[in-house]
Amino acid sequence: MRDLFFIGALDYPNVAQAGDAVKNRYLLSFFQSKLQRVDYVDTQRWKKNPLILCRVLALLLFRRYANIVISTSNVSAYRLVRLTTSLPLRSRIYYFMIGGYTPVKIKQGIYKASPFRRLERIIVEADRVAELYHEVGLDNTLRLYNFKAVRYVPNLSVPPHSGRVVRFVFLSRLTELKGIFHILESARQLNERGLQGRYEIDFYGRVDAEVKERFLPACEALPGVRYRGFLPLDDAGGYRQLSSYDAMLFPTMHPTEGFPGVIADAAMAALPVIASNWSYAEEIIGNGRCGLLFPVGDNDALTDIMQRVIEDPSILKPMRKTALEHARLYDVNAVLNDELLQKLGIYSN
């Protein structure tokens, strides 16, 4: 019997940019370091390549595993949970949630709860997600905040940068639901309010094809707004650059948003986050604790907060300190350890 079968998006052999691939690579490496016999299937392109799911099914049917870990986004996770729990397997099955929408869909009747009752554990990214599972009669949850490797520790006694220009950064996949056009609209409003030249906005991330033709020209048309490509965070240099900004912008409108990895990145860079108040933002960021929150989709509220920060950047100083304190909660070495294996009941046979 093999120790563990890991099923999740890894995006090998590319540089991981999406949050699920980054998280899954940490998870897989952790299990490989602790267990002797680990198999995995990279589900990154399963919609375009049905042979991926055929390989998953073949391994489930023809190999025996003590433990199965499913770590994928909501739609594929539900299919895999139904598949694995319907087969006559003796494996302990674990679902590491990416996003936070699965219990909502169970509550709405879109997903059935019965397959999730057969799971050994559902590992969630926020306490509020566990509460939602409880509301649908599922109490086999374990909260595990998102995690990253600590590669750089900012010096809080040194200002992020010299100069009076306030520097904002967006770091995520560039899609409409992530709120990128809200940011551009806020930039236009700030200019109308006479604040042009007092702020900058840099965007990092992969631009979705659906928005590319609108987004890039709009960036070029706004003074102080730039698309900067990809910011690698696999060494101290990337986090040093990230910490040179004053605040991160995260106006997500995504209904499946859970605990985005960029929020952990921001904490590790001592970077306050100006975010929409999505389902779990209050727990993870808090209004005035590690950042400032505004109602989802409220462009004027985003502009008002940005103006407050531009006119008085000192309001961010205590948030930088709190954000860095929270970074300890997201340190991969503090999260993925022997204690976690004991809680889950995963061990080498």
C-alpha cells in the first residue's frame, strides 16, 4: 500500500503563478518530505485534457493508498470528492479547500452534502468557512490558514520608500472579477480630485485574454499607472520589492474567494491591504487591523480610501506592524509540520 495520493493543480513544469498551484506545490513537497511513497496527478489542465481524470481514476482503481488528498478549486473538487467517496476504497480522504464557496453551494442545494460526510477531514482556510459547513451539518473541518515561505523580513523602522508619492500595488491574476477596472476608475476619479502626481499604481500578474485589449490601453492612458508584468516571489528580492509599496489593492468581486495567497504575501511584506469586504476579509484582514475594507463593488468607497491614504500615509503605519505580526501565522514551516500530520491522522505505513 502506498502512503498518499495527491490530486491537485501544480502547473508543472511552469513557474507557478496561480495561487492554487503555489499552495499545492508546498503541500506536495511537505507530504513527500514526510512520507515514503507519494503519487500525484497534476490537474492543471483537466478541462482541456480528459486523460488527466482517466489517470486519476486508473490510480484509484489499481493502486491502494492509505491517504488521498484532494486540493483543487470548487467545481473539480466536488467531482473528485463524489468520485473518491463513491468507490470501494479503504483510504482516508482529505479535501484541502481552495476558495470558500463549497459550503455555500451545499446550502443552496447545488452540491450534495453526503459525499463530504464521508471525508476524513475538510481543511478550510478561515474559521468562517468552518461555520458555514457547520450550518449544513458538516463538522469534520480543520482550519488551516493559507501559507507561504518566509523569504524576507522588512525593517519597520525604515519607511517603505523615500518621497511623497504614495505607491499602490495590485498583485494577482488580472481579471474583471478581481476588480482591476475598479482600480482604473478610482485612478480617474483621484485625478479629477486633483491628486494626479501624488500616487502611483503598479499592476503585477497574468492578464486574462478577455480583458487584455481593454486593460493595457487603459493603463497607458492614466499617468502613474503601469502594468509591470510578473513579480517573482521565490526569493527575498521579490518580497523586498513588494514591501517598497505603501499598500496593496485587492478589490475582488469573486464569489468563490477564500484566503488568497497574495494576502499572506502582503503580510510577509508588511504591506497593508485595501480590500473589498468579501466573505472572509473581516477575519483575515480586519478593517483597520491589517488593512482597510470597503463594500464589494463600491468604486466610490475604494476611491475615498485611496484618497485618505494619499493625503495621510501615516494611517498605514500601525497596520504595517500588525500585518507583519500576522505573517507568522502564515509561515509554511509553522503551518505544515508534524503536528498537522497528527491532527489529520496521516502517517507512513
